[in-house]
Amino acid sequence: MSTTPAVESTQNPSTDDFAQLLEESFVTSSMEEGSVVKGTVIGFEKDLAVIDVGLKTEGRIPLKEFAMAGQPANLEIGDDVEVYLERVENALGDAVLSREKARREESWVRLEKLFEDGEKVDGVIFNKVKGGFTVDLDGAIAFLPGSQVDIRPVRDIGPLMNVKQPFQILKMDKRRGNIVVSRRSVLEESRAEQRSEIVSQLAEGQTTEGIVKNITDYGAFIDLGGIDGLLHVTDMAWSRVNHPSEIVNVGDTIKVQIVRINPETQRISLGMKQLESDPWSLVNDKYPLEAIVKGTVTNIADYGAFVELEPGVEGLIHVSEMSWTKKNIHPGKIVSSSQEVEVKVLEVDPAKRRISLGLKQVQDNPWDSFAEKYPNGTEVEGAIRNITEFGLFIGLDGDVDGMVHLSDLDWNRSGDEAVQDYKKGDVVKAVVLEIDPEKERISLGIKQLSDDPFDSVAGFKRGQRVTCEVTEVNDGGIEVQIADSEFTAFIKRSDLSRDRSEQRPERFQVGDKIDAAVLQLDKQARKMSLSIKSLEIAEEKEAVKQYGSTDSGASLGDILGAALGSQSEGEEAPEADDKPAE
């Protein structure tokens, strides 16, 4: 039994259908996924735009992708658009398209060219992120740092959101998809152009009006119509201004003069006082030297006090010119702020805008008054205010001090020894020795209250016999006090005896009465030297002279014995030398 194989029934397509299918396959194969293709808007479905890109099916794209952030989509049927083909066909059979990705690809190419050329780009701030904001640059998203939003810090960013405005690209990194932009640089460039135009219309010395924009401790910023100028506090008035708010307030419209324009920085310095005459131009005529004038204390410093003589003219009372007697004291303890004072003009220098004033010069000089009331030789009394290494300072009448030098404390003792007898606060008497009002010095003496002991021996002659009392014994000799005097002298060990074995200080005791000859009298140093040895030699010579030589057969011992015997009977031995001791 034979069988006949089944023949599959086929239907051959027509020539036209085959051509259409072939064309569609070429179109489809030319559209690669992940590329930008051209399409046409053929309709709208709610918030979607239907786009025909020449495939079997259309694609649908949200309308918001055709608009910048915050802006409505400007799209009509028939408009040609470029879209990004993500997939040719999805599970529903539709083409997957994206206008946003297409715009991003277009934007990157365009932005890179603008960045290279340094051109500005338009964008919209649409969101706030950490450290700044995001900006839509027609598809490409950029980062706007907070510091690049404006020239000054912006408290409210609301008015700048969703508004199309220019930006400057600072940085681009396509690999990372990063773009950094700045709005501040655009404003600065625009402001610089405006400043240059405004500055070109201004000139130094020109008078103009402005509005007080801001006040600081050092001055006020004035808006001159698009550019700010600084009105420094020192240029507000000729008189002293403690704070700018004393002269101007924010919002005031004031008239100013352009003092200086810096062409490089375009900074403008303004002045108000320059619109008035300078009061210093007349100070020489109004405040001659030695003139007594009145003023008001405006400021007190460690080194003195400033006195306003008239608005804009101040003089300085240096601390050294404030008081005749109060030294090393803060000026605030002598005068107070706002106090009206009478002063004397000591020096005027209009070029340096300086006037030196004196407060003490309008008062009596206590040094002159003291000199008139207490001439040299007058006895005064006062408390010891201070003890220094060179003397005592004593408070005197008229609140002045006098000084007792160490050398004027005691006639017989050294100053270092005598000063130990005094302490601060002791009330002492002294004698005025010398007054120098110009140097403000008064020299006093305490030892001058009593007679100088040296005066009692000043008439002694060299070789004269004197009687003394031993007051001190030491290894070098003995100290003695001249009889009927408070003056003391010293006898050296070698002058204690002619006999070397008797030159021993210890053979004397305090209180012993002895005789000695004047060896030397130094009036300038106020010192006297005595010698027992010289007296013994002088007595021997006198004995030999009176009783003859030893040729008579008498021994020297006999002669001396006879001489001494005569003296014991009341005869005085003649002086060895009548020449004055100098």
C-alpha cells in the first residue's frame, strides 16, 4: 500500500507586502538601543506625550520631561523632538523612550562647548541638597554650592527657586556626571561692570548724595546708586566722633564729598567734614602761646586728657602737665569726662593738628610759693613719705616733697648707719638748704639742726697738744673724743707711742684720759688725726732745748726727768709747732 506524502500548504506574500516588511526591518535595525533618535509628537494621553519614532509601535513620555524644572511643557502635536531610545519594545509592545536622557546627552555636548569658551549657561534651581542646591541645565543636573549662590549670604532662597537665570560653570566631570556651577561669579561680573561704569562718572572732590546702607564701628557704607563708598568715622566731622551712629542712621540721605577713588580696587572714600571749613586753619590766631582758654574734657587716656576747645579742635594735656605735685597718677584721678577746665596753651602745630595744653600752669606753682615762704635756713617739719637708697623724702607745706640726702643726716655717722634711725611716717624736723623751683627740688638737712662739731676744732693747729677721752679700742688703734667737744678723732696704732713695744691699743680702756698732738686737720673731709707718738717726740725735743745738751755731763734721762718734774709742778710744756694744721 502506497502512501502519498502530505504537502504543507503555504501562501506566498505579495510583492508590496514583502517590500514593506523589508523596509521596516531596515528601520528597526538602524535604531540602536541606547541612542538618541528623532521622533514626532502624534498625540497626548493625560500627562503623557505619544511619540512616533518610526517603529512598529509608539512610545510614551511624561510631559514633565519636556520642560525645565518648575516650567510648563511647551509641546504641540506635530513637533519634532529628539528622544532617547532605551528599548525598541517592552512587554506591552511599546517603545521605551526618554526625553530627559536625550536632553542630558544633548546638554553635556552643548555645556562642554560653553565651558571651554567660558560662556554662561541658563539653568533653574529646583531643589535643596546638603551643602547647596541642584540646578537643571536643560536636562543636565548641576550642583550649586551654598557659597556660590550670591555675593552676600542669602537667608531666603525661595525667590530664586524655579526661576530661569544665568550661571557660570566652574567644573565638569562627564565620567562621574558632575557639574559645579556658580551664580555668584555671574553677579560679581555684572556688578564689576556696573561699578566701572559708575566709577567712571565720579571724580575726587565731587559732591554727591547717597543713602546710608550700613553702619559699623569704624564708619558707614553709603550707596551712591549702584556702588558703595565708605564714610570713615574720622571723616564724618571735624570734632571727635565716638561712634558713627552719633552722626548718621541707616536709611538717611546725606550729602558727601568724594575724597579718594582707588582705580585698581574701585574703592571710594567719602567725607562729610570736607564740606565744611577746617577749624584748624585759624588756630594760630585764636589760640596763641601762653593764652588761658577754657575747654571740655572729651577723652581720657593713660598718657593724658583730650580737651575740646571748639568743635573740631582738640588739645592734649599731657599727664606731666596736669599737676605740680601729683606724679605717676592716672589722669582720670585729676579730671573727668565732660568736665570744663581752664588750661594754658603751651604749643600749637596746625600742620600736625596738635595743641599742647597745661592744667597745672593755671594754678600757683607750690615750689615758688614754698621758696617764698621758707627761704634757705628755715626750719621745717613733716612726715617721712619715703625712704630710698639715697635719702629721706619728707612731705612739706603745699603738698611738696623735700629730700634729706644721706650725707645730711648726721655729722659724725655715715648716712647708711644714720638712716637706720628713721622709718616711714616719722615726723621729723629739718633745715631748708636749697630750693630749685624749675627742677622742683627742695634739699633739706637734719644734721644742720645742730652745730657742726668740727667747728669746735677747726681752729686747732698742727702739733697742738689736746686732751681726749678714749671712746673705742680696736686692733687698728683707738678712737677718742676731744675734750669740751663732740668731735671724735682716730689715733692709729703706730701713733700710740714712740716705743714700739707700747704701740698696743689694748693698753687703753674706754674712758681713759690721754694727751696727744694734732697730726693733721682736713677741713674739707672734716677729719682730724692725732698722735701720742708725735707729742712724746715734741716733748723730748723741748726738754733738750730747755735743759741743754748732754755735754754738761747729765744724761738724757736726767734731763727728761727734770723736765717732767717741772711739768708736774704746774709748768706747761711749750707747743712743738705753732703752724696751723691744715
